[in-house]
Amino acid sequence: SQQGEEDPQALSIQEGENATMNCSYKTSINNLQWYRQNSGRGLVHLILIRSNEREKHSGRLRVTLDTSKKSSSLLITASRAADTASYFCATVASGYSTLTFGKGTMLLVSP
Amino acid sequence: SAVISQKPSRDICQRGTSLTIQCQVDSQVTMMFWYRQQPGQSLTLIATANQGSEATYESGFVIDKFPISRPNLTFSTLTVSNMSPEDSSIYLCSVPGTADEQFFGPGTRLTVL
């Protein structure tokens, strides 16, 4: 099964700065999703981008998808301390309905 | 979005014992998913549970170790059998949304001594 690779593994920034996380995957996908997990609790769905889309926005989030490079990036603008969490990308492979998660990026936003 | 609860939220168990984790959804869903998240790691899908049929297990997971029940469209259980310290993980259930996203329960943090 494919597995996404994310970088960086950890990111530490100050409030107000932008945070960028990257995700790469291995096979053809139907869509790619980003989730947030606070302190080992349940995951929260943030945004979904389909394979025929290149960019998507939701509030302070911007996601890009490059299917030729099999990569995606998540940009969080004007970060807040409350954005401190682990962020995971997850892919749905073409013809499937299950999620395959990347290894995640731990984001620390300091006040 | 679906609201999902899990019981217990956490537990500490002795090796060789079994623990059953419950997942309750506030709406009827056809599919439910069970994931394992080992310490410091990402999520790995254990199985997909459909109501009225046997669960479908992913590679590396077997029914004898992780039996799953799905008695109705709002409830499922996952049992972790004959536990060892390597089973210490967070176990999460999830259900699909209307647009391929998934909604997750709060997780069950299991520690095996």
C-alpha cells in the first residue's frame, strides 16, 4: 500500500508566521486530505482536494496538489498558538474508499 | 458531520488479557473503520466494518487478534485479544462523510503492561 511522506517531521514557528507542510505519495489518487490531531486525540478533517484540482482554500488554509510530482502542500497563514498540533495528509487511491495516512508533521506555534 | 464517541477513553491492561473498545455514532452509517496509532506514529487502518457482513482486514491484521462486531448501523466494537506491550496504541474508529472525508472518534489510549 502507498504511504505518504511528510516533511518536515517537526516545525516550530512564532505566532503570526506562516507554516508550510509538504506531503508526497506514491500511486494514483482520487483525492488527498489533510487532518489535524491535537495531543493524541481524535483527528479533525481540515480540507480535501481532488485529483483534478490544483489549489484549494479554506479560511487560513491553502492546499496545493501536483499530481505529476505526486505531492501536496498545506499552508497555514497567520498561525496561532491554537494551531499547535500534528498534521497528517491522507490519500484515497483511485478505485478505493479507504484512507492511507502519511507520517505527519508536528507543528508548534509559540506565542 | 457525524458525532462519534468511544469507550473507554483510556485503559491500562495486563499482558495476555483482552479489551473491547466501543464506537457509537449519532447517525446510521454503512461503513465504519478502525485504526491503530502506535506511539509517535501515523494511523494504520486495521479493518473496515460493514453492518451485516464480516469485517475486511488489512494486511498484517487478523480476525483472531482483532475481532470486530457490527451489530447495527450506529455501533461497532473492536477487541484487542491476548494483548502484549506492542499493542499499546491509540485505537480510533471513524465513519465516512458525504464527500470522501472521514469523521473520527476521540480515540482509546491503551497501555499494556
